[in-house]
Amino acid sequence: MLDIKLSVIKDSRGYDTLSISMSASGYEANASVPAGKSTGVHEAVALEPWKAANMFEQILPTIKDQEEKTQKEFDSLLCELDGTQNKERLGANLTLALSLAFARIKSQQAQIPLWQFIALNTSKKGKNKFPKPFFNVINGGAHVRVPSEWQDEKGRLLKLDFQEFQIAPSIEGYDVGLAIAQEAYRKLENELEKKFGANRVRKGDEAGFFAPFKSNYEALECIHNLCEKNHYPLNIGMDAAASQMYEGGLYRVEKNRISADELKKIYNSVISEYGVVALEDPFDEEDFNHFAQLTKETKNIHIITDDLTTTNVMRLATAIEKKAGNTLLVKPNQIGTLSETLEAVSMAHKNGWETMVSHRSGETEDDFIADLAVGIGAWGFKSGAPATVYRMNKYNRLLQIYQEEK
């Protein structure tokens, strides 16, 4: 018999979110779920916490008798109880919290680490030994709230179009890479304060910095110069979150409205000039064709699909067929259960794609996704900047696994 309790807690932005406490046969587990601010239209539905709490009370008599079920059976029951394509009845936030808590209980019962339990439930494991971390050190797009007084000479708001400017260690050894990234993060703050003034350097939703940058290039230049000056073995990654810039068939970039082909030229330019190794969501969430074109034109670059695929096997199947990318971004709350997440992962790996596991901008202290990344053999992992408890809990859990398995 499962003893399950639901509570409402605050996430990293101070918004309400769900937490599940579950116990069975002397084992106890907790799971809480994040929420994204920059969300794809094809993501599963997250109910308002009070609505999800009402649905929890309705299904509790059924799910509390499921201790003997496998992970897949338990998750399938949740999907059956929901009965919709996108979790609009129960809410993906409720089903995911239950699914993750159940996984923790099952891993304890099996007396194996959570990441090993996840690996056993993945039909095709990734070939990577350990995920490559990407740290979001400069924030833009939907992740920042720029003061109204930050304007250029024409009265236009000084806000970066692209959402994430990342650094990623290019050396082996997760522990060393994490230490270098943390040092680079601190030095970047100092450099930005020298450039803009301490009172004009602030932190966005994912703990990366933002300041009155005049262009996306200026942000890239700051990171590039920092790495060159200090001889840091770091590569640059970006999340354009292009759906946030898309309007009426054009993209708002550098204070102009440009076409997808013009935007593609910008990407090719920054990849060449700054050695960008990974580019997430370069085009709108419905534009499979330009994703495919950029993937074909760029060599040895990870073109990552997030809003395009939303951890959904049907969306991913289309992307694979059209060759619209080569790396799947994995966010469990986009689909609503661990089993459905692993189904998307298996499809990606089976078709030669890599995977990158991701947090959300509104996070909790739950570190489940770190075990997920190791368990599936993900190529990459991102949890924001190497700062604040909501981000560092995930990076520290990865460090713990790395040191235990070294």
C-alpha cells in the first residue's frame, strides 16, 4: 500500500508548485515539479496547483493500491486515469510528481541508485559515459525582466533576444569542469560590473547575469573574451528560444524584423566566429524545414530541439523523419511521466540522436533530472548557472554520482 500526500510549495520564482511525499514498506520518497516560463505550445498541460490537488483526491483511492506495479504499469495507469492526449484532466505536474516519487520508491526497493533504476527502464541507453554540463551564464529573452530605463538612444529596450548564453567545459572530468565553470561565472560577474557598473548587472530566472547589452554579439564577445583572457577550456552554447522572437512570419532580432533565412545567416556567423558547439531552438516551434536546413549546413554542431519536439514521441518522429535536428532536449514535465520521457529518449537514441536533459526556469530543489541524465547516457545536461540552491542541487548530485562511479 502506498501512503501518498500532496502539498503545495514555492518554486525558485516564488510561484506555487506541487510536491508529493510517498512511502511504502518502510521506504520514503519525495518529488516536486518545476515549471517553464518559455514553454512550447505542444507541452502537456500543467494544472493550477489547487485544481491538481482536487484531482489528486479523486484518484488517490486507485493509485494507493499500486505498490506492486512496475514503473511502466504505474505510469500507464496515470495516463489511463487522465484519459487525454496532453494531461489536461489530471495535469502533467500532478502525474509527473507521482511518477517520479514512485520511481524513487522502486529504486529503493531494488536497493540500487536511482540512475541505475532509470537505466534499467530505458530500452536503449545513450553511449555517453557522463553528461557534458552546460551552464547558462548570461540570461536573455523571457528569463529576464529588464528595467524600463535601460534603453538605447532611440528609446528601445536593451534586452537580449536570445535566451541563454552558455559555457561548457571542453575537458574530461566533470569535477574539474564544474570548478572551472564556477570560477568563470564569478569572473564574468566581475568583468560585467567593470563594464556596466555593479548596479546594472543583475540575475535572471536561471541565475545567469543580464546587463544593458546593446546586442547579442556583445554578450557573446564578453564570454569569448573571458575565456581567451583566462585560457579557460570552455566552449559556448546558446538557446535562441526563437519561438519567443517569432511574430507574423518574421523574427525580432537586433531591433530588426528578419526572415528565417536571414536568421540562419546570423547563426552560421556566430558558430564560425565564436565556436558555438550547441544551438537550441534556432527557429519557431513549427518550422521543421529551417531546423533541417541548419542541421544539414552545420557540421559537428548539436542542433537541439526543445519547443519543436517537447519530449513527445509524435513530434520527435516528425523531426527525425525530416532530419530537423540531432539532439533532443529532455524535460519530463513536458510530457508528464518518467516512462513517456524514457520512450522519447529511446526513440532519439535508436535513430542516432543525442539527448540533453534540462531543468526549467521555475525550479524546485528536486535533483531527479541529474540521475535521469546519467541513467539515459545523455550527451548534455543543463540546470542554469552554477549558482543558487535550485541550480546547484542538480550539478552537485551529478558530482556525487561522478565521484561514486569514478
